[in-house]
Amino acid sequence: MADKKSSNLTVLPQGMLRGLLMRAKLILSLMGDRRVSPWVKLIPIGAFIYVVSPIDLIMGIPGVDALDDAAVAALGTYLFIELCPPAVVQEHMKKLTSNMDIVDGQDEVVDADSVDIKDK
């Protein structure tokens, strides 16, 4: 019998992954909203360009050189959401979380009566 090898991949906790996906969806929906200033929309675009560019603030130290990319990405997303109008952010969050209620509703307990059927 062949045994399955365990994977060495790091798996994000489900809550953390869900939070990252929610933030990405929120940013994309806010980028498409006309009520958000075009100047504010430059923040995530600039952060994305910095992350994919080969230029780094911290270079030469293995493992540490990716920290500046993570910091710029986190700061860019945070500033973008904070500088968007709060009412617009709340509206988009409400739309995004309304879909999550359907998925999360699987844990609900249904109160019902049961009936035993006897075989003859």
C-alpha cells in the first residue's frame, strides 16, 4: 500500500482566509463605485504596482525583503478603505456579508418532530 505523504504547505486558518477574500472583494467593489474619489483609487493601484515591481525598500536580507511588500500592501488596503466614504463602505460590506449569511446558516439547529416508521 502506498501511504500518502503529508504536505508541507502552510494552510491559513479559515477565518483569516475568509477575511482576506472579503477585503479583496470589498476593495474591488469600491474601485468600481463612482462615489469613491479617483485620487483615493490610486492608493491600491500604487500598492499593487509596488508589490509586483522588483524595487524593494529592504533588499539583500533573505526572508526579510518580502516584509516591505506585505507592509505596503496592508497599509495601502487599510488607507484605501479608511479614506472611502463610510456610508459607501458600509453599503458594500452589507452586500458582501448578505451572501455569507446563506453559507453560515448551515450551522443552525432545526426544531422538528420525528416519526418512527415500523417495517412489517
